[in-house]
Amino acid sequence: MTITIIIIISILLLLAYLFDLTSARTRIPSVILLLFLGWGGRMIADFFTLNIPDLTPLLPIFGTLGLILIVLEGALELEFNKTKFGLIRKTFFSAFFSMAALAFIISYIFQFISGAGYFDCLVNALPVAVISSSVAISSARNLNTENKEFVIYESSLSDILGVVLFNFVITNPHINLQSFGHFGLQMLIICVISLVSTLLLALLLTKIDHPIKHAPIIILLILIYAISEIFHLPALLFVLFFGLFLGNIYEVREMKYVKYLKPQEFYKEVTKFRDIVAEGAFLIRAFFFTLFGYSFETKEIINTETLGLAGICVASIFVIRTIILKIQKQELFPLLFVAPRGLITILLFFSIPAAHAIDIVNKSLIVQIVIMSAVVMMIGLMIFSKKKPGDPAEKKEELIPEAIEETPSPESQED
């Protein structure tokens, strides 16, 4: 039985890799293929009466690990300098106001249909209001550089803001000045933790003289995240800060501490670290979506009781997104369609406290919203995702080493 499970897992992961390779050409989001791969595996297991243990309790674990690695992977790819401040401002506006508007609109829809209290409906609406970076970033490969950067920043900020706002709401049933004061203190604490932890982890990355050096860094990162979550701190900010520091070391190479890290050698380690994080994120993402697909039954996908509500929620997502992009005078196509729901939506859904759960927000509804939003994105990208002529093909990593080499190390300055 053990060998059978190993064979099944190996085949599923190879198929997931095949989906990832072909998604750039087929324009089919890998999340859809992975969900149906898991569901198909469930059908086969039931047909052959294979006794596979219930792995559903592992979903929150894989989801959390996937969220950390995906945000870290996205942050490592982001450029953070003066030229990007306008883009960051735009994407923050888009991520925050889209999420806030959707949360309030969908919560009123939930309240109208279920008759539940508005606070409970708001808690249940927040997971649906967050863009999933795990789906959006991997689906933005065929966009031009400008649109791709917009998607990476917006979806990463949406994940972070979504988790922060969700934790804020469930821990503050009565929002007042004291709640905001406590939240401000939490933000200050996580900023201090982020600064100290990032500098220490960066130092370890250069000082560990052992063949295995990147795995301990990732484990420490996860540990710091988990401890911060216990105290309801916005731990994803730490992950984002750490990734931005590593990915933009060349921007701060004149700082005394950074010179001590020897930027040229440090960059080589960051390149290896980025590759490991990308592969780890792929494995966790593949496990999560396949396992989630395996966990639901056919009747949950085609549940007619939730299908209409799912359609209303998805329509609301794209109406609000159209308004926000128009306000910002941002290119409407194909950005309009890149608003998928995925890992973060599922993870926050599983995190809803039992005391605040409402009947109409169930796994069927979440599955249908995830699939519908991904299908809309797929169709939109198939039609509008052609790159502009002359789009720059330069890669960030090709330009960095030369810039770093111009900066002498502390030892050479002393000589």
C-alpha cells in the first residue's frame, strides 16, 4: 500500500509539472487542472476501492506553507526603488479598495440571503474578496513587463492585506479606537521583528559554511512567521520585507551593514535561494490544490443551491475591478480578468471560527468561486494577453552582477 501511494504521488506531481510547463501556451491556469486532477484521483480511488487515508486535515498546513513560499517567491522578484513608488501606490490602492469594497458588498449579499448578523457575514465575505497571488502570479507569465509587475505587486499586497484585515476583524468584534491602537502596536512590533530577523537571516545566509544552508533559513523564516501568527501579528509583512531585502540587495549596497555581507558573494547565494524557494513553492502549491481537489465530491462542484450565489460573487469581483482600474486610468485589458481566487481564499475559509460560520458559505460555494474566477481569467488571457512589440526582455539578474562588481568590498577599501 505504501508503494502504491508513493507511485500515485509521484505521478500526480509529474502531471502538475506538466500542467505548469504547458500553461504558458494553453493559457489554462494550472489551478483548474490541479483541482480536477485531485478530483479525478478521488474518482479513480473510489472506483478501485483504494483505501487512501483522509488527508483533509493537512490542507491548512500546506496552505500556510504555500502562502509563505509564494509571497516570498513574489517578493524576491520585485524591484523596490524610487522608480517603482508610483506602481506600488497604484497596486496598493487597487488591492486595498477592491478588497474593502468587495467585502462590504458581498457581506450585504450574504446578510440579505441568510439573515445572519452583519459581522458574521463580513467575516465570511473577506476570503472571497482577496486576490490569490498563487494563481495570479503564475498566470501572468505571458503579460508584458508593465502588466506583469502590476499583477505581482497587486496580488502579493492583496494576500498580505487580506490576512491582516481578516485577523483584525475576527479579533475585534467591536471596532473602536482601542482596536486601532492595538493594531498600530502590532504593526510596530512586526516592523521591528522584520528588521532584526531579516538582518540576522541575511547574515546567516552568508556565514553558514555547510553544504546545507538554505533549508535552515527557510525553516527559521517559517518558525518566525508561525510565532508571529500566535500573537496575531501581520506575519506576512515580515515575509515580504525579507524577500524584498534579499531581492534588492544591489539597491542598498552602499549601506555599511550590506557592505559587510559582501554584496557580490551575497547575490550568488540569493540566486540559489530564489531557485530553491521557487521549486518549494511549486511542490507545496501542487500538493495543496491537488489535495483540495481530492477532498471534494462531484455534488459539491455542481451544487445548484450555491451556483447562483457564486455567480453573483464573481460578477461583483469584476464589476468592482472595472471601476477601480477605470479610476486609476489603468489599462483595462487584460488586467480586468486577472483577479482569481485560490489558495488564500481557501485558507481563510478554513480559518473562519465556527462561531462566525454561516450555512450559505460552504465548500461548494468556495470551490465554484475559485473555478469561475479562474475560468474568466483563462478566457480573458487567451484573448488579450499578447505582449506588446518591443517589450523589454532583459532579466533583472542579468543586470545586477555588473552593478555589484562596481562596489568594492570592505576589505579592498581598507587595502
